Amino acid sequence: MSTAYQLIWFRQDLRVQDHAALWHATQAGPTIALVILSPRQWQLHHDAPIKIDFYLRQLQSLKEELARLNIPLLVHTIPLWKDVPEYFATLIQQLPIQHVYANIELGVNELKRDQAVQKLLNQQHKELVLFHDRTLFPVGSIRNQSNLPYQVFGAFKKTCYQRLQPALPQCYPTPAPQQAITDLKLIPSTDIKTLQLDYRKHIPHSHNHEWQVGEAYALQQLDHFVKEQLDHYQLARDFPARAGTSQLSAYLNIGIISIRQCVQALFRSQQGHFEIQSDGQQSWLDELLWREFYQHILFDFPHVSRHLPFKPSTQAIPWRDDPVALAKWQQGRTGIPIVDAGMRQMLATGWMHNRVRMICAMFLSKNLLIDWRKGEQWFMQHLIDGDLAANNGGWQWCASTGTDAVPYFRIFNPVSQSQKFDPHGKYLRKWLPELAHLDDKMIHEPYANNNIQAVDYPAAMVDLKASRAHAIEVFKRCLHA
């Protein structure tokens, strides 16, 4: 009688440490691994080439880690998710698979795909066994007194704190190496490196050396942040010229590290007890919980992943259709230095400082009054850490269309933000070299008072004060009609 194998289906969770589905699969019996690559689906979801390249490089690292555990990895390319169930129908005929294990993905398309696979497997008396691994708490488990999902972060956070106090979520052990599988003939696998070369062609300014892959490296970066930067995090995180943030978002996004590992590291000096002892510690925990909040929102209010605003009343806002203005914003040619610096940083590196992301998003959706969904898409097409829930949540917050969003009448002044968080223009000079010769005051507003010192830099495309007033009036008319 042939051996029956458990199949671990990796998705956005490319690690072997603290992996819920992998742990349970290996405890159930001999295990083989699967990754399905879907290039056409990535394109439909606007995933950035630099993000896909990062994923493929980590996939190669995962393959090596799995080899140390004697777990063979099958990589298969299926352009669209709608064809995944048909692939499983063939796979379970070719391989003696008992059950399939995976971690839950929360997007509408992902859930629909998994339901179809579950139905097919059930017809063959097999199971798709799913685990909550991307969040600290299972989606659907954080509820208010009326047993409804929270729509305000402050209340959501308070409940999370209460859930964390008795005990922090524990990490799963790394599976021990299993006995080498010698009697299994795997079907042909996709060549990861060949596919990776195709995506590298679409990265205009490759800074891949700045985004090293591997679990060991990611955990080292996490430890360094907690030990060396956490105490200063609350003060340093808003200044884009400083290395004040963890820059772990890309590693969390594709699951090179887990949210549980982050929280365990955060409270390691308290021996794993939920005891907040510094402002920096609380600030970073709150940032992790914002990420958690948006994941829960994506599940509880799936319309946000269907290009709809969280607040239905804002669907009627008359956004401007201005392709020329949109293009200037996209390429960092707005004439507002902090906005242009952020957009150019993203184009060059695939990453943008979080404070600057908010400034750029609010400028587009308020000062330019251009549909936030066009900005959301542009960010996804260029960010190495592009995450549907966080990106959508952040954009809707800035556009005042989302849950717990900034009130429509509160609009960042990008010049004031620049003066406050980049007072000496260090960040601006790095990404706008044509303004490097200006002094610390003038660099934030190159053409203020008819100054003509700037070289090859456009004048501001809108008057900040007038465009702010116009946006407030538009929102007021729409929301109070």
C-alpha cells in the first residue's frame, strides 16, 4: 500500500518557522509542499514587479529551507486562480495526497478560490484544512458588545489589548526534518529563476540588494529594530530622512516573518508578558494592530476589495478626471517637493516612508481631488510591500472614505508637513537633487515669493490653500446634501 502524503500549500507565507499550516501538516504525516504561481492574477491585482521578484527570490530560499526538512517542493504556474481547482483535480490523481493544508487568505478572490478547491477535495473525501496565520486573532473573532465588527480603530485596539493581556499568541515550533521521501515521483515543476528573469525586466531601477531575502535575515532585522531602534521609534518614525521605522512590512507581507514573531520579539525583554514599558514599544504595537485592523476590515466588509469606499455616502463624490495631473503626481513632478520626493523614492526603490505615503495620498485625493482608487492602484503597481488590506485602508483613511478615516476637513498641508518632519531638507535633497542647492527654508517651497533659484523643477501645480478649500466644499456638498 502506497504512502499517503499531506500537502502544504504555501501562499503569502514563505517561511518554515512559526507556520501554522506547515506545523499541522507535518504532525499529520509525511509532507510535500506546493506553491502555485499565477502571473495573470498578479497582473489583475496590480502587483508590482519588484514585489513579485522579491517573492520569487524568497521562494528560492524557501525551497532550500524545505530541502533541509526533507520536504520536496512542487512549483506550478497557473495563470488565473479560477483554474486552480482543475489543477487540484489532476494533482490528486497523480499524487497520493490525503489532505491539503494552507493558511487563510482574506481577499474576496482568494476566499472564492479556496471554497472551490475545498468543494472539489470534499468530493474526493479529502479536506482543505485552513489556519489563521496572517493575523494575531482569527478574523471574525474581534467583536463589540453587539457581536458586530469594529469600525473604529481605538475600540478595536482596546479589545486587542484585553485579548493580549492574559497571554501573547505563541509561535509554532519549526518542524523537525522528516524521513527523506524516496518513493515519490513529483510531476515537472516551474523553473523559478527563469520566471524571475522575466520580472526583472520590468524593474526600471533595481535596488534588490537593499531587500535581502531569507528568514534568518528578516529575523535578524526584527531583533535589531527591537534592540536598537524601538526606544526611539515614537519620535523617529515620522522623519523620512532617518532610519526610524522597522522596514519589515515587505517581510510581513509575503510571510517571511509572522505577526506572532513580531509581537513575541516586542515583549521579549518582559519574558513574553504583555507589559508595555516604553512609548516606542506601544507605538510599534499600535502600528502592528493597525495592520491587524485592516485585515479584519477586509474580511468583515469585503466590498472594500471591490473598488468601493467603506462609507457608501462617499461613493457620490465627484472626483476629477485629469490624466495630466495624475501623471505629474505619479512621476513626482507636482512642484510640491515632499510629494515629489516620496513618489520618486517609490519609483526608484519600491518603498516609501509611511508619513510621506499619507502626504502623497492626501495631496492626490484632496488637493487634486482625483479618485483615491487611482492612487491605490499606482501604489500597488510599485510597492514591494503592497498589501491589499493595508494599502486600501491607508488610502481610504486619507481620502476620508474609509473606516475611522480622517475627517474630510482635516487636510495635511504638505509644505508644513515637510518643514516639520524634514526640517533640514535632507530627505528632499536625496530624492530631488535639482533642489539640493537651496537653503533649508527655501527647499520646501522653491518658488515662494517668486523665488527663481530652482533649476529644472516645476512650479506648484495647484494653490494649496485654494485647493484645500475647494475639496472641503465638494465633500461638504456631497455628504450633507
